[in-house]
Amino acid sequence: MNHPLEKPSHRDLGADLPAVTEDQRHIGVAIPREGTRRLTEGRGQFIDDIELPRMVHVAFWRSPVAHMRIQHIDRTAAQQLPGVVAVVTGPEIATICKPWVATLAHLAGIKSAPQYPLAIDRATWQGEPVVAVVAESRARAEDALALLEVQWEELPAVLNTEMALEAGTPLIHPELGDNLCFQRQLDTGGVDEAFARDDAVVFEETYVFGRHTGVTLEPRCQIADWNAGDQKLTVHHSFQAPHMMQDLYCRQFGLQEQQVRVLCRDVGGSFGIKVHAYPDDFATVALAMLLKRPVKFVADRIESFSSDIHAREHRIHAKIAASRAGEILAFEIDDLTGIGPFSMFPRTSGIEGNQVVNLTGGPYKHKAYRARLKVVFQNKTPTCQYRGVGHPIACAVTEALVDGVAAKLGLDPIAFRQQNVIPDDAYPATGASGIKLEVLSHEACLREARRLCDYDALRAEQAALRQRGVYRGIGVAALIELTNPSAAFYGVGGARIASQDGATLRLEPSGALTVMSSVGEQGQGAEAIFAQIAADAVGVDIARVRVVTGDTDATPYGGGTWASRGAGIGGEAVLQAGKVLRANILATAAAILQRDVQGLRVLRGAVVDLQTGAPLLDLAELGRIAYFRSDTLPKSFTPELMVTRHYAQRDYPFIFTNGVQVSHVEVDVDTGFVKLLKHWAVEDCGRVINPMLVDEQMRGAIVQGIGGALFEECLYDTDGTLRNGNMADYLVPMAAEMPDIVIGHVQSPTRSSELGAKGAGEAGTAGAPGAVMNAINDALAPFGARVASQPITPEKILRALGRI
Amino acid sequence: MPTPIDHPTRRLRVDINGQTFVRDVECRKHLSDFLREDCGLKGSHLGCEHGVCGACTVRVDGQIVRGCLVLAAQADGHRIETVETDTPSPRLRALQDAFIEYNALQCGYCTPGMLMAALDLVERRPDADREAVRAWMSGNYCRCTGYHAIVDAVCAVLDRQRGGSFDVATQEADA
């Protein structure tokens, strides 16, 4: 490094817990990701950077209206444009790609209709792909789109979720009988009794969560290449779960795994957007097979807004009861959510609402809970799992109710939470919804959050400023976050989505270490922490470790990146493989040195004497002998210097994390503008592998949560046309609007793995909307005004204040 | 409707990171596509193609521009700098180091544009404080980091510049 800078002030956390390796020097330490240097030099390799021989480009003609019947497609003029290779319609693609229906057996009653890569006779949302135009360049393909003549009959669109189930509303899929995708009811009993108690104080409110989307800066993109000679498909894909796509291509196109290679190298943001199988993914593969040449698809920004999955769009009526003594007695919610015209493949669009049901009230020790969920079809872009998946909604509803009832009781929000959270010494515990909670630390996190933000000083300042007409608010949100899922999430429902992951570690002849993991990298730092774990598990310096991910031909089989599982699942596999490799290294050394293995250890790149620490054999020398001079080894001994281990979490359905966030805002009551002054988050993701990377996962996720809380919404006209499908009109957070974010850590390792790590990628998004909404309502409290609809725009604040 | 078959082209001569490129390109092509498709320079990225996200930020004659809002033809005879330069200035090198040190990038897609915008700030607004850095960097979207670490990294380089770290290097470069 030419200009070493002063190291950022991330506290190393490794020493706070018992070590999991013999000579732990990397786990728990804020080691920068030197592997990102190439990205700072413009030397990444994103999909659009890849050019293959004979490659052509596809652009899709997408439905311009929310619901239409396709009457006639005239492609003559488009086909005649020089440079155009093919113009292909839905029925032609359907000859080689089967349709799909996204349901899960454990979401009882969930239904959807067959979906095709390109619409066959009807298009059911604005943005659904209908015709594919393939040309020598993307620009030429777009030229040809303008020459395509499509006649259609516009059909009535179902947009409003409230109307979707009413008699007289048109059916999006008549064969399904109604517009209901999924419903669920949960009732512990005792709810009515709790609300009817003499000493019950009840607070109720209706919460609205707007549709928003992930806006990965690199759009969805892929290159599909069918080699007819090999009968082999290679797909370069900007994606989170390469093996899942390999499996889906096999199933939809009638191939086998050895015929399909999926490569996911640099991925320019994912956030759950790039874990779903989109119609245009299959269409691009189909085109490559039909044309027998590589086909590149890169969504432009308007395509991203209208065809990337959206998320949220919930309306929840909710209430809470607490006793006058300050004990939370019961929660009740009624959730209505719209998911577009199809349940999304293969994870389904029932999960987000299902999570809201599972998670509402999650931090607290009440026993009575009732939830109703209705998931309805509508003619808008399909929704599915996006960072946080139900958590931001459940947390915002829960925490707004908790604040609401605390205010009615005249209790301080933090003190009221301290009184009602499941205590830290009560685990394992079961939440009212039935969720199993292994080990959480709500009390410790509340204490740490209070200290970190200097809560009492903030309150004193707030009171003083109110006298001067300055309205600041402090919002608190406690949260739980589902991570490290078992097969209970998808596998038991019949989805071929792996909950296990694998790691292969190979000692190279030079003593370097290569790690191959089925969990890939989209910027979170998975490769970096795998290197840290591998270095400690084997006993080498991190500079000698290289990590390979994102190639179904090269890595073990596994689930990839979703549900905050990379560190906890993928990391445990690396640790276990590393420990076995270390043992195999020692066995090899014993054979070479003709010494008892018990007297040896691996230390910092060499085999040393256990007692004296004297160096005996450098790993490079060990590698040289093992790989090139097997003639010198005992005939009965074969060095095994490549080890694979897999890990699946099987102790609990999920390993929950927890945390507390505090938002400090100032509301301008004349303009309705919210200034975010500062944000604090205390998180407990179990063992922290790299404190800097956990901090940055938290910060990035918090800002995405803030985006949904204050700015981001996919706005539709009354005819179902997306009004703001561009980056100028769809507001994502910018640097100037965002606050500094202070992160604190509590570590309660999971006992379900030796590593003890839980996930850290989504908790920020889970807690931020609730904390910010509570802060705004705290600021508005002197006016008796409240907001409960996100995004909380200046207009909504002014309406709440009665100013407009 | 006219058939868009033959788009007029123009021969361009452009200096990019100190190397001269001569190419015939369609007049409608924007600078980013020219850099990426015609010059093989994939370092500047396209996030929105309507001038909002800043991922395509490069410098033309020392001035940062949105590569997606400038036509390649407009760059004819001009000097382009991108993050791919083999000879980064001491300030650019320091920013690259600081981005790694502070983890001011995650997926790295916005990073080339972010670095060019930050370089412009470091050179033109040496007195910028944290708030000014946040305001300046608001022309560039990052969806991963939440910006905090980016602001930290840029502020660290500004601090070092104020401490005289680049004085010697600047003299060497000028000499």
C-alpha cells in the first residue's frame, strides 16, 4: 500500500469470546478486504463487462399496460432491420421451456397460475415480457423494438388490494376461482380476554407500507451460452444462488446438472432482488438454445423498475393491550398484502406476509396473539423476498404499537421495553407466534443502546428545544431477525433450495490455501470472512488464502446467499473443513518427520513442535513432499490435503438474532421535512467474524430501511401504469440525507454451530423503519399528530399536522 | 415511421488515460458506451443511463461528467480520465486505499464513479467538512454502504491532504 492510512476505529471483538481455533488471529478482527482493490481500479468483472465470441443481445418488448390480451404480433419490419438476428414470441419459447407454478407445501392452500418466460395470450402486469428481439447490439435490438407491431385488447386491471377479493372484481386467473393467493390465521387463544380485561389499556392503528424495490445499481443481467456440440449450457449470471438456478434450468429445460454451469462472479448489489428466477432469465436461456450462440440480457433502468421484484405493499390493522401495571398482554394484527399477478418462482410470494405473522410481537413475552393474513393477486409487478422480508413491517407495527401503548400508560419507551422483552436469562424460549428462539439479548442490547446514544441527554435536549419550537424525536425499535435457516424455510415445502452449504479447502504445494465455497460474494464480504476463518482454522496467514465462489463447476453444492446465512452456514462449513485439513496436515507432517502426531501443531504457516514451538516443517516443504515426492512417504500413507465439509443448521427452524435501534430526527412542522440527525444500532449476531464488515452490513441495511420508511415507493396510476420507474422520480437515499450511524455489538453465539455466528445482513433493514417512524411520531407528539403510512413523506406529515 | 437503419457515424480521436484512441462511432452513442464498447474500458459503469446515479462518472479535460449524458462525439479531441488509469495521482491512489481501509465499497459497482467524484472534491474543495462531503457525494448513489464509510474514507484523505501528505508527491509529479 503506497499510503497507509490510520486504521479506522473498529474494535476487535475476537477476545470477547472463547476462541474457536488454536491460534486465533483473524476471527473477530476488523481486517480490510484487500480483495476489493481491483474494484477500486475499475477491474471488476460484472456481467456487462463480459464479451463472448458470436454474442448477441436481447431486448424485450414488455407489456405497456397492466392487463391485456395479445391479439396480433407483426414482426416483419423488426426482423428485416439489418443486425437483427431473431424476433421470438412466447409460444415459440414455450416449446423448449416448461411453465412453472410457485407454491410451497408448507404454506397451506397457496396457489398461483402457470407462468411462462414470455406471455402467451395475456400479459398481466406492465413490464411483463412479451416478445424478445435479438440483435448484434443492444442498441440495434432496441431499434427493432420500435418496429414491432403488437395489437392488444386492454383488459380490466385489479390494482387495489382492498377490492381484489370483492365479488364483481375481475379474476386475474379465472381458473383459480378468486384473486386469493394465500391466507393464514393464527390464534393462541386468550386474545379477546386480554383486550377485555378491566385493567387493559388498548392502542390500535392502521399501518400502510408502500411498494418498493431493491434498485441494485447493477441491474439484473446474464449471458446464456448453449454449446450444442457439448449439449452444455453456461450461464454467467448476476445472482445470489448459482446452484438454485442450475437446478431450475435443469428442470425447466429438461437438462441434468452436468449440462448446466452457472457462474456468478462480481455482482453489483443483490439484496434479494437477485435470488428469484425471472421470466426473462428463462427466455434468455431459451434464446441461447434456439440460436446456439451466447445471448446477453442486461436490464435497463425502466425494465428494472417494472420487472425486478417489488416488495411490501401491506395494510395492517393492528392493536395491542397492556395492563395498567405496564405488562404487554396481547397483540392482534390483520394484514392484507398484494403480490402482483403471480407467486414468484421458486420461493413464492407468500413468505413475506407469513413472516409478518410469525414475527409481529417477536421480542416480547406476552402469550396472547392473533393474526390474520390475506395475500391477493393484482395487476402490478410481482413482489417477493427483498432484504428483511416481512421483518421491517412486523417490527414497525410492533414497535409503533409498543410506543403507542407506552405513551398511553405514561411510560418511557425504553423502560417499557425493558419490562416486557423476553429476559436474557429465559432462553431458549418460544414466542407467542410459536417461533423458537435459541438465545437473544434484548435486555443487554437495550442497556447498550441507551448508553450509546446517551438517551437521557437526548431527552433533556428534546425538552429544551421544544420550548424554542424545535421538534426533535427519539425513536426506539427492538427487533428479532431470522437467520441461519434450516430446511424448514423452503426444503420442507418442496422447493429445491438448499439450506446446507459446503466448503472445500485445499493446501497448495506452496503452502497457500484455496477455499471453495458454495456461498458467494455480492459485496457483503463473505469471501473475506471465509478467508479469515480458514486462516485461523488451518493456521496460516490470511495473505496466503484465496477464496473461489460462484461457479457450479468448481464449488461444493449449496444454497448461496439468502436469509442472512452466509457467515453462519457457509462460515461453519469453512471452519469444519479447515479443522480437518489441519489434522490432515499434521498427519502428513508426522509421516514425513517420522514423529508422533500428538507432539506437533500447525502454527503460522509451519508445523512446529508442540512443546517447544520449534519450527519443524514449513507448509511449502510439506506441500512439495506431499505432491511431488510421494515416493518418500510410507506406502500405507496418502496425504489428503483437500477437504470438503458441509453444514446445515438442524437444531432450530431458524437462528434468531436481535438488536435495538435508536433514531434521532428533527421534524420541520412547517414543511413536513424530516432531518435524520443520527442513528444508533446495537446488534447481536452471535460471534462477529469481522467487526468492520458487520458494521457496514448494518449501516447499509439501515439506510435501505430508511429508504422504505421515508422515500421509496413504486407509484402506480389508477390504470396500473408505474409512474416513477426511473431513478430521478423513485427516490433512493443519498449521502446528504443520511445520518452518521453508530454501531454497538453484543455477542451471544449460537450453540447450533461451533463458530457461533448468526446472520448480520438484514437486521438493519428490519429495525430502521420502526425506529424512524417512532422518532417522527415522538417529534409530533406535542401536536397530538401521528403518521402510520410509509414512506412518511412531508405531505403525510403536514396532513397529520392538519397543515394541508 | 422512419426505419432507423443507418445511423451517422463520426471518426473520433480521444486521449484516454494518456493513450490515444481513434474510433468510428455512431453519433448517437454516449461516452460511457464508447468507453466500454469501443475502447474496452469497462471500469465506468452504467446504473441508470439518465444522469442520476453517477456510476459512469469520468473526467473530461479535468471536469467530472456523467458519461451517460455526454455523447462520445463531444469528447473528440479531448482528454478523458477514468479510474482505470495505470498512473493514478497520489490523491486518487490515497482514495483507493482509503476506500479499502474503511470498507467504503461493498459490491463495487458505484465505486469507479464514486472515486472520480471524490477525487474532484479532494482537488477542488480541500476545506470540505463532513457535511460538505456528504453534500458533494450526493451526486453518486451507493445502494450497499449507507454512505457512512464512504464519507469516512473521503474525510480521511482530506485530513491527510490538510496535513501536507500530498505536498511532496505533488511537487514530484510537477517536476
